Amino acid sequence: MNRRDFVLKSSLATAAITSSTSVMANILSKKNTINEVNIGIIGTGDRGSGLIPFINDIKNLNVLACCDTLPFRLENGLSKVSEKAKGYTDYRKLLDNKNIDAVLISTPFNTHSKIAMDAIDAGKHVYCEKTMAKGLDGIQHLINKTKDSSKIFQTGHQYHSSRLYTHVVKLIKEGKVGKISSFECQWNRNGNWRRPVPKPEYEKAINWRMYREFSGGLVAELCSHQIDFVNWVLEETPNKAMGYGGIDYWKDGRETYDNIHLLYHYPSGVKASFTCLTSNAKDGYQIKVKGDKGTIIMGTRNAFFYPEGIKEKKLGMVDGVAGATVSFDKNKGYPIKIEHQNPSKQALQDFRDSILSNSIPISNLTTGANTAIAVEMGLKAMHNNTIIDWPSEIKF
């Protein structure tokens, strides 16, 4: 999908929500009747329970219930809620609770689509953790269910909500790095990625990321954030993907790769590479945006501009002040500073605001689906050892 089609489909997705019925048009044109949002957490593993303290700190967003199939994880999630919350082991029972306005889905990847569709049918707003859905069928079914719904749907690519990332994207679009030639993205760690299992029968429930039936491995769990960023900057989706992966270090029965190396080609000619290692953590998380005027190097909390040629004495925008003098770091360049908070907390605040104002989230059905499709392309490219084209059969 090229830039024109990307923008067109994004516009059509918005138009479908805002104009498919008069009810939907009304929903998006005026304020909600509620002034606070009661949310249920479906999946209280590391991510779901980890987000609860942020929610506790957000005004007018309240955790009313938690759900998990593993009792000790459900107990852990409930223990983090600042007020009393109800526990469920069946998410469908949680969806039956009429006092719950929205759900946060942080369950294994292969369950996202089904739970999200059931939540929409139950009249709940949905925050669906990344990656949005597994497999082309799961993606298409969720698109079909969500695009005609009046409910808010936000995908958990939280860097879309980061004020730092938003600022950097603006700088890039204004020509800060010039004509973009490539993106070099990595998310390296040195660790097993395996969780301890109290009982053998819990192995796949706890370590689902290790098994292809449930997981997209490193591509879905880590690379997807950076793929989403490249799509966002270019306003395109990749037309081809190729790559290699393997289980070359951790010989422990896992099925998902412990290292992946992907290359995506975009219609504009830009190439984007994505690397994830689990046996070397050098430089950790990093995105390099390379252009003929310079390079922006991004981490999770900071960003630097490294100009081509003679070093500049001033950076165009620092701390929101034009022309502020800054020091040059020969390894990283000039710092790009802007006030921002934890992107996961910001994303949850944005979700609350989208519900209360009935506005489409910036990390939405279209952006989430485009990233999920690109993830599927990368997985197929590695598993089949072939070049994968953008699937034309997906309809928005």
C-alpha cells in the first residue's frame, strides 16, 4: 500500500465510522453522556497487571474488574487495583457486566481478535494490546466487526501516543532528515524470555510466546512497535517483506525464533530493517531514521539528531524553543528534548479521552490492522524462506 492508498484507506476508515449511519455520525459529533470510564482488564499477566497502576493514577478511568484463567495471575491483578474490583475467570462473564464501559485486552496474541469482537458485540469500547490480531483471517474478521461499530477501538501501539514520538514524526515530515533513504530498527535483549512455571500444566499458558499456535514471537511482541512507527512516518505500508530467523541459542523446546532479521520494502523505495536478538543486548532498543540531511536516532525515552556534513551549532527545536543552543554528542548528535511521560500511561489517557469525546484514536483500527498485516508478512517470509507481497485480499 503506497502513501496515497494509505491516506485514502485511513480516510475511508474514518468516513465509514463517521457517516455509515446517522447514529454513528451523532456519536462522533458530540460529547458522550458519561464523564468517567469504567474498564475491565482481560488478561492480568505481566502487561495487563503492569498497566493497572497507570490506570489507578488517571482521573475518570477506573478498573472495575479483572479477568484471567490463571488464579494466581488474577489475584495479582486484583491486588494492584486501588479500589475494590471484581474477579472473573471467564471473560464473557466480565463482558456481561453492564457497569463496565470498556475493556483492555492483554491476553495471548491468538485470542485478541475473538475477545475484541465479543467485546464489541457486548457494547464495550476496546483497547486491544499489540499486535492487534493474529493471521489474515483474524485481522479481516476484526476489521469487519469493528469498522461499522460505534464503539472506540484503540490498538496498543503506545508510541503513537508518545509526545516525543509525535514531535519527532512532525520534524521528519517537515524535512529535518531530508529525503528518507532507510530505517534501521532493533530491539535487542540478552535473556531467555521464558517465565517460571509453578506447575508443568501451566507451561503453554504462561510461556505462550514460545509457541507458534499462540504467538508471533519477537516480530509481534517487539518489532511491531517499530513497524508501526515506520508506517506512520512514511504514510505507507510495505509492499514486500523478506527475512531470516532461527532458534540458534536457546535450545529449550521453543517454537518461535530467538533471533529475527527482517527487511521491508516500501512503495516509495525506502527500505526498513528490523532486528531482534535474545543473546546480545548491545544498544537495546533503537530506531535510526536516515535521510540525505541527517539521521534521527530514537530510544524509548529520548531522541537525537545527527546532521550530515558540518555539525550545526543550533537545533531547530529544543524543549519547544526555536534556535536553542545545545551540546553535540559525537556518538548520538544533538538531543531532541520535549516534555513527555510514559507512553503507556499516555496511551491510556488518550483512550479515556477518545471515549469521553467520541473521537477516533490515533492508534486505531486502520493503523493497527496495517501493522498486524506487516507482522504476518514478516512471519511468513521467515517461515517459508521467501519474499512475501502485501496481501491484496484484505479489505478495509
